[in-house]
Amino acid sequence: MGCFSCCESAMDAGGGYGNRCTGNNNNVKSFASFVRNIGSTRQRIIAAEIQKIGNPKVFARTFTFEELMIATDNFNPACMIGEGGFGRVYRGHIESIDQVVAVKKLDKNGLQGSREFFSEVLTLSLVQHPNLVQLIGYCAEGDEKILVYEYMANGSLENHLLDLPPGKEPLDWNIRMKIAEGAAKGLEYLHDFADPPVIYRDFKASNILLDDDFNPKLSDFGLAKLGPTGGKDHVSTRVMGTYGYCAPEYAMTGKLTTKSDVYSFGVVFLEIISGRRAIDFKMPTEEQNLIDWAEPLFKDKKKFKMMADPLLEEKYPLKGLYQALAVAAMCLQEEADSRPLIGDVVTALEFLAMPKDHEKTAAESVNRSGRYVDSVTGESTKDNNEL
């Protein structure tokens, strides 16, 4: 039986998929109800602490395991669209909400699955933003723990940017800047507007999902950390994340700050510009680490074009390339205090992603506002292009 065989019988009159799904999902659970239904005593204590510092509201629905099994054709491998440390992700369709969804199923043999499941639901209960993936519901039946998200039709940024198969159309410059801008706005919300603030801790191309129009949304909040709060400037935690993306001070000390996310953003932004992976062991030894490869190039403006993705075929504004590289270089500063705030990065990327006929007006407006865009609106690129 093929993927979606359970919901491919016919398109109904309203345009949705017809399927065999059954069950009642009209019950929208409160956060307290969610905590009662899952987790150990220790997890409930953590949840109670989170309630003290935030205002969590889980608008997610509860689904039965049977419903999700039907929606994914018994978790048919043909429906699988992704796999990670948490487990596998399947595409499915749930009749009761008439929606195509992504179903993330906990690997029962995984060492961190339960912790990540709990962390992800708690984090997504505190945040809501157009550039963050939406949690639709969950299943916590017995030892089954499953998350249900909105489905992102274009998959991950990684699939459209890195190691493209022959014949696959590469992302053009404008779409790349649009994706970088949206991803930065997602981080800005987590750092500056979420209450309490959230440090994402796992910013990478595979965690940036794209909808039909290539609008990005951050996903996979299993490693996210709440805080810092109470006047602190960092969260002390064991070092976790993905090799090649972790900020050096976090890797060495375990002290996590919002500037750690800014560093990771810089790595991904350089991937977006260059089309190279942060770590790629298929490359020559001196080019396997993206940051090490880029460091000497950042110091010579004449070599900036060498950092542009060859698949772009030089179809990009040269000044825009210089400005984008200046932003990446500042995010990648060795000292955390030297990196910009993510809000300043957003301002710069709004300018870079803007249609060209609006650039002059936007630049004048931004300069009048006094916000931080020196690196991308004038000739100061030369002064800011070194790591």
C-alpha cells in the first residue's frame, strides 16, 4: 500500500483529502491537562516552574495513536519525509481537521527522545510566530510519544541548498536572502519577544523548513532552552547541538547565551551564501570546515566572490554579496560580545531582501532610525569584513 493510500480515495467537494480517519479531536487541551497526561514527577516539577515564569497555553489537540497510524498508513516508510535524533517524520492527513500534517514519532530506543519531546511541547506552548513551525497536536499514549506539526511542502533548506542532485534548480539570490531574513526573524522573536526568552541552540539548515512560497519556519525545539531570566546573561547547560554550528564559547564553557544562536546563524548564513556545508569531509582537508576555509577570504575583499555559490553563476548584486558577507562575518566573531544582536541582523537582512527599487528609500529610513545597519548600508563593509 503506497503512501497516502488511506487518504487518496478522492478529493472531497471542499478540496480536502477524503480518508478513513476516525475519532473526536474537538477537545483542546490546556497546558495543565497536558502536564497531567504525560511525563514523570520530575517533568511535572519542571512544567510547574515554567508556568511560574511564563504564560504557557498549549492549544494543541490530542490525537490517539490509532488516528495517527491511520493518517500515515501505519507509519508507512513510503510516507517518511525526514529522520533525526528524535525519530522519524511522516507525512499524513487527518480527516477530523482536514489537514495534511507532519507526524514526528519518538524513537523508543533513543536516549533523548522523551526529554526532547517534553522540551519541544513546552517551548512551542510559549511561542507563536509566522517564522516558527506550528505545533498542531500530540499523542502520549502509553510509551508512544508523537508530535503533529503543520506540513511544510518544500521540506528543509538543506534539501534545496546543499549537495543538490544533478538537474535540481538552485535557489536564486533573492530567495536565499528572503529565507535568511525570515529565519533571523524567528530567532529575533525567541530572543527578544518570547516571555521568557528562548535560546534555540540548534540553528542549522536542516531545521529551517520552507512552505510553498519558500517562507522559512524554524523547527525542532527539542534542544531549546528557556532563559536567561532573573537578570542573568547566560544559561549554564551541558554542551549539545550540531558539530560545526556551536559557538566557540559555548563549546568550551557550557555557558549558553543568545549570542550563541547568533554565531550559529552566521554559520548557516555563510552556507546560504556559499552553498557549502559547515562540515564536509568530502572536501579537501583545508576546505572541510567552512569557517576555517572562509576566514582568510574574509580578510581580502578581492576574494569575496570566491565565497559565492558557483551555482548562482554570478547572478547576484555584487554590493549585496559584500554586504551579506559582512553580516556573516560579524555574526561569526570569536568573542560573543563582538557579535551583533539578532534584531540588528534582522534590520540588515530586511534591507538585503528588499526589492531593489525600494533600497534607497529603505536605507534612508533605516539610517534615520539609528538602528544598526552600518555594515550593510554604506561603504563600511571594508571595516567589518574580518573575523
